[in-house]
Amino acid sequence: MDFNVKKLASGAGVFFTRAVQFTEEKLGQAEKTELDPHLENLITRADCTKNWTEKILRQTEVLLQPNPIDHTGARIEEFIYDKLEKKLPSRTTNAELLGQYMLDASNEFGQGTPYGSTLVTVGEYQKRLGSAEREFIQTSAATFLTPLRNFLEGDWRTISKERRLLENRRLDLDICKTRLKKAKQAEAKAALLSEEVDKAEHELRVAQTEFDRQAEVTRLLLEGISSTHLNHQRCLQDFAEAQATYYAQCHHYMHELQRELNKCVPGCANAVGTSYQSAACPDPVSAAFPSGPLSPGTTAPASSSSKPKTLAMEQTQLPITGTRKAKVLYDYDAHDSSELSLLADELITVYTVPGMDPDWLFGERGNEKGKVPVTYLELLS
């Protein structure tokens, strides 16, 4: 008990002297030992890394989960699973839930009715979009958010602890410097014995050694920030790749949905049933990008659509440039004879034709030729 009281009293004394030294430094009444310029630069860089990592982490969470207020229960669930060190079960996304509601509604209205069949079509694609979103969120959390959190909760905590210890060592060093200075002044006035000066010098040497050792430890940790930047750079590339994959899937699904709607919604098909009227069923992709390719649900002007076979033949006779191989990413159904149907993962030859829309290329597969959309291809060197 006596030992604990003495230890507590000693700790309180050290804390008090450090507080006095810190206050006097702020008031300009005491000298402060400055850190090495290289170490100061490392500290500044580390603080910058920590602050921006926190901001990027928070904003990425907002991007992946836009309405955290609506998911309070989900946040609590995540906290509990994290403390139990268990994997959080996969959660239904909003798009998947919307799709399920549409499917349930179609059962009530009757899937054989026009409205019911449309609900089935849109609902299925909403569930596909939701599934792609869930996969994107899970991939981003594992490859991007987790490394950022690990840095803040692991490496940065260690760095902060060592920096606080370094600051205490610096305060102790300056306290010893002040004591030695006062001891020498008192010795000059014959108020103290030389033993007091020797004691103060010994304490100063010990404090200087501890300070130098702690400064070296802190410096080594701070220099590791460069490795952290490289790791976060790789994680950022993984995040961008996952995001690109997600948006490509969404783009593909929405094109497929538009084609399905043009087939099933009354009034969209013309009398022949092989082409679609843009006035009846406008394509939102074409409306947003007027200069883009002809999308499902739109037709070319009468002068070009009246003879699609002739158009295809004319295009094959034009000079070609930049012949390359391309891998097909998704299935694609040709909308007229000027286009070429595609199957996922097959290889075709593509090239540009002067005057052709930049969003389209001319493709060849054996004796078959026709226009193909660039977004469905991966160009190979």
C-alpha cells in the first residue's frame, strides 16, 4: 500500500513538473528543445496523412452507404459482429429490395397482365443491379476501407503513443536543463554544494539519452508513412477497378432492360415487330448522349434505315484503319442487319471506318461483318 501511494505521488509530481514546464514554454518563460528538422517534416507529413485518410474514409463510407441515419440498426449490427470477430452476413441492398417488391406486386396484379409482366422484367433487373452493388460494396470494404481503418486504428495509434512519449521525454530534458542552469547559478553564489551540480548534470545526461532514443524510435515509425502511402495507392487502384466493374455492369444491365421493355411494352414495336419507334419508347441513354450510338428502342433517320443491308455493304467497302483484336465482354443482340451480334468472351477483329460514330467499331467474325458497340469490347494490343 505504501509503495502504491509513493508511486502515485511520484507520478503526480512528474506530471506537475511537466505541466509547469509546458506552461512556461507557452508563456515564453522557459526554453524549449527543438526537434530535428527532418523529424519535424516527418511529423507534419504523418499528420497530413492521418487527416486526409480520415476524410477519405468517411466520404467513401458515405458513397457506399449514403443514408447512415436510416441504417442505425445496421451500424449497431456491424459493431457487434466486429467485437465478436465474426463476419457480417450479406445484407440486402435497396435495389434488391425494390426488385423483390416489384416481383411481389406482379404476383398480385397477375404476371400475364401488361403491367404485371413489366414489373417482372424491371424487378429482375433491379435485383441484378442490387447484386452488383452489394458485390461492389463488399469488394470496396475489403480492398480499400479495411486498409485505411487498419492504418488509423493500428499504425497511427502506435505513432501517436510514441509521439506523446517523445514529448514527455523532451519536457523531462528541458526540466533537467533548467535545474542544471539554476544549480550552477546557485553554486556561483555559494548557495549550493558542487554535489548538487553533479547530480543535475547526471540527470541531464540521462534525460538526453532517453530523449535521443525516443526520437530515433519515433523517426523510424514516421518514416514508415512512405510504405503506408504505397499500400494505400494499391488499395485505391483496387477500389477504382471495382468501381469501374460495377458501373460497367450497371450500364450493361440497363441496356438489356431497355431492350426487354421495348419488346414487351405495347406500342413500342412497329407493325413488322423487328424495329422500334423512338417516339413511342425513347431510349434514355440516347437522350442523354445525342451523339452516341443507336441504342435499342431508337432508329436511324428514314434515309439510312430504309435500306439497312445497303448501309452494311457500303460500310464494308469504305477504307479501314487500325485493325485490332477485341474480346467481347457481354452478349449483344444485333438490332438490324448493319450490326453484328456478339457472344461474351469470344474474340473478333475490329477496326474504325472514316465517318463512323466514335462509340462504335466495325467488327468481323469469319464471314460475318457489322457494327459493334465499343462499350461491349475490351480492345487487345
